Amino acid sequence: MVVTVVADVLGEENNGTTVACMNLIRYLKSCGDTVKVVCPDKSREGQEGFYIVKTLNLGFIINKIIQKNNVTIAKPDKETVRSAIEGSDIVHVMMPFPVGNCAAAIAKEKGIPVTAGFHCQAENFSSHILMFMNSDFFNRMVYKHFYKRLYKNVDMIHYPTQFIRNIFEKTVGHRTKGIVISNGVNEAYKYAPTEKPDRLKNEYLILFTGRYAKEKSHTLLIKAVGCSRHKDIIRLIFAGSGPRKLQILRAVRKAGIKTPIMKFFTRSQLARVINYSDLYCHPAEVEIEAIACLEAISCGLVPIINNSPRCATKAFALDDRSLFKCNDYRDLAEKIDFFIEHEDIRREYSKKYLDSPYAENQKECMIRMRKMLCDTINSKK
């Protein structure tokens, strides 16, 4: 099978979309498939199978915002896209952005089947580009634009969760041709109790893995720790990177809590950190799936999750003890204090989460993704 993967956003594996894209590419290659990749990542120039397009110029201000997020957005180049699609059995588009839309249109002209991933909530776009994250009207328009420009024209949509499928179909008013497949949890994340580093032995470690971005709501967790009865022993670990590091540190100083550990960890490093942490908090208000939370659950780390209507992650909570009221930092503080003060219950919940069915194996998910591609090709024939 020859597959063309179109990734408008591809660079360092520091965001969920890039990670999902590279996982799929690596798996398809491991199956002996030929994979051609269209992307704007100049660091891959000259690598076999990569077709590099230029980056999109959106003006000085927006370019700066995108640059701060450590990503690049591709500019359509029909000649390059046509070259990448030529001879392919199927085209898989990662994002409903200009190059993906262009590739889908060209593939349709050639009679080549097209599948598309749904990895971008409207709020992911509106919060970073125009700061309209909480505008219902604007976000509805974003989803309708996505549908008109890409999703109504493809043969199959890959939704990481039923949650985002429901939101999208309700917003655009159409049932879509789609399948729900998790992005999956890598086998590196498994229960392996680990001693804390000596410097952290007397501290209660609360982990959150996520890009330093507005919709991830790091400051909400900081406020919660600031009013916790145990703030003096709590140390936050913010695994990730992103544009809002200074805002996070300002919020830390204002809350009067210990300086967090802020670092982008490799997969093996993060697995170790999860296994010596005490609690996992996921304050994000906007989330399509949150593999980060599933990675923590796979290691038996008990989560406390934002019960936001725009967050799929809440579905992973076993009960209300692992949920806090939407954006209510005082309720989050109470949930944190409960688990600190009831270590026996935390251990009990840890075992329950290890036995929970939420975290699907990444390889099994990739097998289903490849089957989706094969089935789409066969149905077109």
C-alpha cells in the first residue's frame, strides 16, 4: 500500500497531533507500506519520502504567535502536493488546514480515496490565533469551515473520541462517515513503582502533562495548590513546553507555592516521572482525548480531571472523586486534599485505574488505523 500523509503542522514531537502523525507513519512503514509525507518541516529536507512545502505567512503578529508554539503551518504548493499524491493508493490528511484541503481536492480529482483525522478542536485554533476561545459563535463558524473545506469531501473521518465526533456532528448538523479510534498509549507507560529522587523525597508530587497553552489551564491548577491545606509540601511537575511559561511562573509567584519542575521529558523519562509521582491533575478546559492522562492511568497514577463540557478526558474518571467542577479551583483543591489525607483510598483507586479499560494499546490502535485505510481503499474499488 502506498499512503500519502499530509501534515500541515509537523515538527518536534511536542504536541499531540505531531505525535499521532509520526506514530502512524512509523507503524505503516513497519508494515512494509510506502509512506510519502507532505509537511513544512525543513529539518526533514532531503529525507526519503518527505515532500517539503513552504510555511504560510499570516502576518507578523500571527507568525510570532505560531512561532512561540514551536510549530509551523504549511503553505499550499499544488505542484509538490500533486507529486506526493501521484501513484498513491490513499491520502490521509491530518488537519483541516490549507495544504490538507488542497491535497484532498487533488486526490478527489484523481479518484484517489481520502481519509482525514480530527485532531483540532475549534478552541485550539481560536485560543491561539484570535483569542476567541470562549466565543460560541466563532467556534461554531470554525467547525463549519472545517466541514465545508475538508470533512464533507472525504471518504472517512478518524475521530480519536466519540466525544469530539458528537460535538462536530451536532455543530455542523450532519452525520458524517467516520470511525472512532483512540491514538493509543505507548507500551513504555506501564506500572513500575519508582523511588523519588532524593531532593523530592519529602514532597507531594502532582503531575500535569500538557503544552503550556491557554486551553490547558495550568493557572487553574496553580490556584488550587495555592489554597490547598497542604500547599507547603506540594510540588507541581509540568511536563511539556510552550508559549505560556512566563505566565505560568507569574501565577506561581502570585499563589505563593513552590516553583514547579517545568521540562519537556522524553518518553522514557516521563514514564519514570509518572511512576514516582503521587497524583495526576488534568485541569485542561479543552481536550479532544488527552493521551497524557491515559499514560498516567496506565501507570496507576490517580487522576483528577476538569469536568468541562469541552473536555473528552472527563470520561476517564471512575467517579466524582476524580472530577472537579468545571474551572472551579477551590473544588480542585478539595479533591487534591482528599487524596493527600486519605492515602489508603488513593492506593485503592490506583489499583482500580490499572484495571480500567480506558487506555488502549497504541499498537492495537495503529492496527485499526491501517485497517481503516485498507477498508477505505477497498470500498472505493
